[in-house]
Amino acid sequence: MPSMLVKINDIDTIANKVKVTQLDIDDYGSIVPIKELELNMSADETIPLTLKNSSFAAIFTSENDERTIILATGMTLDELNQEKSKTIAKANATQN
């Protein structure tokens, strides 16, 4: 099940689509935008609700259709900062 970190830009609950920016965290803890995507939301009612209540999310897509979100976990800015700290620590550990 492919996963990615995203910033939620726009949600269309009628068309069941969401526009996101795929993000990465580099070794210095900077958030790097990768690309803009328009993804489909599965029929699960919790996905649009989760995405509406979050600025950032970890999303998981179907292996058969990488454009369809099958699971979403909202992230607060504090949780995103924790992920940045983990990335920096891991990068520092591999350099030593």
C-alpha cells in the first residue's frame, strides 16, 4: 500500500476528489513540495472528514490504483514537526 505525506489544498466532496501537494522532508528537516496531485477518495466517509479537519495528512493509496486514497491519517503541525525532527536525527546518525 503506497503512502505519502501531503498538504491538503482543496476537497470536493461532491466529485469525491482532493487536490494535494505531495511533500518530502529532506535531511535538514525542510519540507520540500514534490508535486501537485488530484486524487480520488474511496467511498469511505471518514476520509473526507479526516482531510477536512487537517492541513497535512499521511495518505495511503490502493496498490491497484495509486490515485485513489483508501486511508488517511490527519497530522497537526506539531506532529509534522516531530517527523521533521526524526528525519534530522536519522540523517545525523547515518553521517556519524
